[in-house]
Amino acid sequence: MPSDATNAGSEEIISFRGVNIVTPSQKLLASQLSCDVSQGKSLLVTGPNGSGKSSIFRVLRGLWPIASGSLSKPSEGIFNVPQRPYTCLGTLRDQIIYPLSHEEAKLKMLSGETSDKSTASELLDDHLRTILENVRLLYLLEREGWDATTNWEDTLSLGEQQRLGMARLFFHCPKYGILDECTNATSVDVEEHLYRLATNMGITVITSSQRPALIPFHSLELKLIDGEGKWELCSIHQ
């Protein structure tokens, strides 16, 4: 029987200890995986198609249990960005602050400094505008405005949706970002720009990608060898 030995607590690192990762059909993808990801030491997960890269991210997100071993991670400060980010029904503003409501996002901006709601709205929109500019989506604001509601999944290309997913990451600014092929529909220069922003913001990432351009933004590489349990962990020398 698979055991969900996932511990969410006060730890500041993400730690796999002797973890076996298996598919629902009981195919072993990673055997006795042991790996620590600490703040400032980002991890790049690589491997051929079918090697099990996405399975690690399913385990990290709590979608799959682990067959054996243990996974420890902080109880907060982790934000997931999938390959195709969820687009909620709502405004452009709502897409960036998701899963927070507008009121919750304004409170986040205030941080106890003032109770002026109009000031909070201005601070929030100014901050979101800067984020859109950073992810090179400012034209969406100029075209749609803050309050237009549309079907964003149909309106935006996958590359735009992925940049919006990164905008979400930058708004929440967590300690850790779990990034599963979440920029593979963007150009390499945009992808490098987004990862540079994440690095400058102090966000430690665990990334699934096959693009060599992302190697310099990580300290460790976890190579899944064959999709039958073998793996290799190595340092990336800058």
C-alpha cells in the first residue's frame, strides 16, 4: 500500500528521503530518491520523455502519494506553476492575484501600514502593472483594462498563459516555486528573462525542463535516466 509520508511543517528545505515514486499502475519511476533543495539552491529536473519528470511534480503538489520514504517541505511559501496555468473566470487583475480575492490582494499590499482602501487599490494596481511589464504582457492591460471579464483561456495563446502564470508567481513571491515545464511555449530569451527575474526576487525554483538555456539558473540537476527508477544528482558549476 502506498503511504503518504509527506510532512509539511516548519522546515525551510524541501527534502526527499529514500522516496520511491510509482505510477498508479505501479510502474517504478524513481527508486530511493534522496535530494535536498534549500533556499538559494534551485533544482533542475531533466530526463527523456517518459522518464518520470512530471511524476516528481505530482508528488510535490500532493497529487500522488509516495510508495515509500518521506518528503518534507515547508507548510507555506510554496507556489505551483503548471505547464498550462489555470485561468479563472474574472478580470485580468483576478488572473494575476489568483487564488486570492481582490480584497485579500489589497490586504496583502497594505501589510498593516494603512487602512485606506483607495490607497490599497492604487498600490495593488501599480504593483500588478509593474509585474505585467516585467513578464512582457503590459499590452493586455492596455487592450483589456483591469476590469474587463473575458474567457482568458480562449483569448490568450499558451505562451501568454505561461507568462501570466509567472506573473502569478511574482505577485505571490514565495520562497519556492514549483515550475513544471511552465515556460516551454515561450521563446528562449523570454524564458531566460523570467528566470532571471525569479532569481533576482529570491525565489528558489524546482524546474522541469529540457532547455539548456535554463541550466545557469539552477545549482543542482536531477537526471532521471530511463523511466525505470534510475536517477543521478549532480551540482551545476556556474
